[in-house]
Amino acid sequence: MEDRENGKKPKKSVTVCGYPLSIFFIVVNEFCERFSYYGMKAVLVLYFRYFLRWDDDLAITIYHTFVALCYLTPILGAIVADSWLGKFKTIVYLSIVYTLGQVVMAISAIHDITDANKDGTPDNMTFHVALSMVGLILIALGTGGIKPCVAAFGGDQFNEHQEKQRSTFFSIFYLSINAGSLLSTIITPILRAQECGIYSQQKCYPLAFGVPAALMVVALIVFIVGSRMYTKVAPKGNIMLEVCKCIWYAVKNRFRNRSSSIPKREHWMDWADEKYEKLLIAQIKMVLKVLFLYIPLPMFWTLFDQQGSRWTLQATTMDGDFGLLVIQPDQMQTVNPILILGFVPIVDSVIYPLIAKCGLNFTPLKRMTVGMFMAALAFIAAALVQLQIDETLPVFPASNGGQIKVFNLVGATVDVSVGGQNFTLDPFMSNSKYLSFEGKINIDINKTSMPLVLTNGTRRSVVIDQTFPNSTSYEDMTAKPEQGENAIRFLNGLGENVNVTSLGNIPSMKMSKYALVQQGSAQFDIQTVNGKCTYSIAVGFGSAYTVIIPDTFTIADCGGLRPEEDIGPNVVHMAWQIPQYFLMTMGEVVFSVTGLEFSYSQAPSNMKSVLQAGWLFTVAVGNIIVLIVAEVAQLPDQWAEYVLFAALLIFVCVVFSIMAYFYTYTDPAEVEARFAELEPEGKDNDRKRRSLELHDRKESLEEENQRKSRSSSEASSHHEAPADKATNM
């Protein structure tokens, strides 16, 4: 603590049940901040896709760019906190930036701001895109900047004799991360599915972003309220900067002495010993040895983080009806944290002990290899699900042709010939499937022809009535309704006008536009001159129907209506995504937690922040790889892209296993002690050595106590939660 280090009397803190009262403000702050981040992130790709109207590729590109930025900015936050502002001020200032970003995102989602014609579609999409980008940049700077500070700041609140309480705090801290992320991933998709607006009712993205913004405001206020209770450690300089300077000096010195006449040195870092201590150089060598193993790791995060992008978009084409509840596509992400809560104790208490009893040497690097392989299997499972989805999708028109469907409103059976294909239509019926043609075709009925030009890539419905061959044709949908909604339209076969709720007046022998409805029972009020009735139609996800009103229609009971299926509903159930989430989550538990545990055991005690930065950097690079592979591959089928990512990870898995085979485990404490003894016996060096030994003993004791109580709680957070902990060790 700062006061003890300066020889001053420590500030007496208020305690509750042996814990500093200040940590409760920190835990509440972390819960609210994680709720804010994960809540916004859960609906982000759908916001890009359906509000900003971007295609899948652009939506995923911006999504992963944002995630990558969130994992690059922690390096900046750590440097600012350790070298300039200190943890408290860094958290406060960047939380303000974070809050502003969330508010800007909520404002950007208000469609009424630029909806001058009140049709529900923003007229100035550039305005909304610009606000969104500003908001995301601010959020990335805020959430990434405070990531390495909050947990470490909580650890600063404890005295040296409170190791047990500190360990318990970390468990509670990561529980708050889980609670915030899990609840927000459930709640914000529900908020998004609501409809809101001033002039027109649309999906309520302002509310889905507004609630996380409100939680971030609460997080900031709660953290500031506890200000007077905190122990605030002054910045002491960032070890990452010192490491970078030492490495740069070694590279520069080696380049200056590249002549063959100059004797070579055992390691290229030894070229820094003219300026830096041998102990520091030895510590950097150990860190570089671990960072070298990090090189293949980004590929794991490449697959892992697509749970929030590609897998969410995949869920929009599936059936989310689970009987007692209906799952939104973006809610499927909750499977990951739910499974983690169950997997962690099973893996730690059952699987690992069983492997040990079998006499197998399941080293940390072997565990990480297995975790990467399981992530690859998860994407193979996703590819198999995608193949099933593709088989159930309707065949939409190709780019060089069109499709046609014929409705018979004549009141008698007619023989129809369309482009050489002959069929019979009963009264007030249609041909069940669309017919595909290219260019100009003729529709023939009783030797009377109606020419029709099909535009490439379009679908049309032709209504045959008494005016044939002057019948009307209508342009139909060429894709499934978005976000799992259903499209319903009415074809009026009565000799009078009909008024239908949300569709307005439908003239005789005419067809209405489509009305979008949610899964379940859709109800429409139908009114004629003879009265009014309510028609109900049960719909699933992603379907489209044309409801024919025949001349036998009875207004008393809405009898006689005939729904014709234009686009079939989603038939592959979302439950089929659970196996891929199961494999990915198991891979995360084995890979992420083990990777951090291995890294800490192989790194010097004073350079854990360097490994923290390196680990977060692998997550950022992983998200960048998503952009590169998707852009370069340009595969026409989504299942093929899943297989490509799985193949790449399997290849990387093989490379990593080879690297792991040749890796030699070291004991950093022994290396540090050996180099400390080699230092000159001057007073300054004696002081440094004693300080180092005291620091090492303290670190070892704290790590041992913390590891025992946190071994299972580490993994119970998302993958950045264990990474957060690195800052405090």
C-alpha cells in the first residue's frame, strides 16, 4: 500500500465482516459494467444487420473490429494507470468516456430522429452510422482501458494480513462478472424484441442500448461514491515500458555489432547487458519464451468470438420455440456462461483427477491443445447444422432468372400453361411452388396469352381474374423475413373492398402488401360492408403466407379463408446449436484457464502484466483474423466457411503441439534467485536483492493462497475474466 511504502501511518479503512467496505463498491461497479458491455454486445451484430441495413459480411467485419479494439486498449489503460494517473483516476476518467459511448449508441438507434416521412426507416442512415462508430470507439476505449485496473484496484484495498479475504474478494469479483454478463445476455435481447417509437413502432434497439447505458451510469456513480474509502496507490511506472526499452536496446545493439569479427552471444537479449541488469534480461527471456508459445493462440479466439456474430446470425434462420418459452437468436449466447458454471467444477473435480489416476501426464500445454481441438469440432458441428438449414431453405431465383406463382380468382377450375409447363388450378387456389424461368414468358389460359417479363432475381405473383389477360402481377419477397419474423398478405377475391388491420383497404381482386408479425398466433381484423370478424393464423419463424379471401368467405366466423405458403417457416430447431456451444465452452474451460495458469507459472512475478498484455493481444489478433479469412476466402456457402475455420484451427493445433513438445518448463523463482546471487556485492545491489527476495516471498505466498481459492472461480467468467485477474497477481 502506498502509505506503508512511504513510511506513513496507514489510513484506517472501514471494515464489514473483516472486509474493507470499499470493495463492495468495486464489486457493484464491476457487475454493472459487465452488464453494460455484454448487454450492448449481445444485440450489436443484429443492430448492424437489421437497423443499419448492412449485409452479413460488413456487420461481422465491424463487430470483430470492435471486439479487437476492446482487447488492444487494455495495454494503453495499464500504461496510463501505472505510469501517470493511477488506477482510481484511470477508472473514473475512462468510465466517463465509456458511459458517453453507451449513451451515444442508444441515441444512434433512435430511428425517429431522421425519419421525416414517418415510415419507420431512417432517412439519413449516414447520421446513425456515424453516431454508432463514435459510440463504439468510446466504448472500446473505456471498457478496454479499465479492464486491467478494476480487479487490481480491488486487490489494493487489502492489507498484508488479509490474504484470505483478498482471495475471497477475487472469487466474488469474478462471480459478479458472470452474473452481469449472464443477466444482460438474457435481458437485452428481450428488450430488443419489443417494439417502440414515436411515429412508428420498430424493434426497440434504443431500449436495448439504453438499459446498458443506464447501468454504466450506475457503475460510475457507485464507484465515485466510495472514493473516500479507497486506498489509492500512486503510479510507480509500468514494467511493460521497461521491457520494451530493454528489448529495443538489445535489437539496436545487436544491429550495431553485426560484424562477423564480433563474438556472438548465447541469446540475442544478451546484447542488452551493457545497459540493463542481468536479472531483468533473464526475466525478459522467460517472458519471451512464453510469448513465443502465444503465436498460434489467436486462432482459438478467431473461432471463439464468432459465437456473437456468425452463430447469432445462424440462429436467426432457426426455430426458437422451446415450448414454455421462445428464445431470441441473440439469447442463444447465454448457453456459454450457463455451461461454464457447470463445466468448471466437473473439469476440476472429476475429469482432471480421473486422468491423473489413469497415470496420464496431462500437462498444461496438452490441455490447451485439446481445448483448441474441441473448438475446431464445435465449428464442424456448426457446419453440419448449417447444411441442415440450407436444405430446408426455399430455392430463391438465381441472378439470371426469375420465378412466378399463379393465383386463380376466376371462381372455376382453369387449365394454365406457363412457359411450357402445364397445370390445373382449382378456384381460389395457387400452384404450390414457384416456377423458375428466364426472361420473357407467356401465361396461356384457353388459348389466350398474357406476356410477362421476369426481371432477373425477382419473384412475381400473377392473379388470374375476369380481366385476363390484363391481370395484375405483384412483386414477391426474395428472401426470408428478417429476425425470424413472418410476412402475411391478403388477396381479396370478393366482389367488394375489404379492410384488414394494419394493411388498410384492399380493393376487389387485388393483393395487399406484406405485414410483418411475430411468432405465435397472428390476428387480423377483417371488415366488410356486412360486418367484422377476427382471423387468427399460427406462424412459426421466417415464413410468408398469402391469405386468399374467396367468394365463399363468411364474415360471421371468418370462415373459408385459405392461407397459401409463399416461404416455409424455419424448421431446424435452435436446440441443434447446443452441441456446438457445448464443445466450444468445454474448449474454453480447458484452453483459457489452463493457458493463463501455465503462463503465470512460467513468468517472473514482476512481469505478469506483460503476459496480461500478450494474452489480451492474442484475443485482438484472433478477431482480426476473422476479418482477413472471411475477406480473402469469399466462400459462397456459410457451411464451407465454418469448415475452413475448423481446418485452420486444426492445422494451428498441430503446430502448437509440436512447439509444446520441444518446450522446457522452468522455475522462474529459481532463475531469479540464481541471477540475484550473481549481482555485485555493493550496497545498492544488496538492497535490490533483499527487496527482490522479500517481494518474491510475498508474491509466492499470495499466489499460493489465491490459487487455492480461485482455481475453480477463474474459469467461471468469460475469457477476459481470467485475463483480468492477471493484473492482480
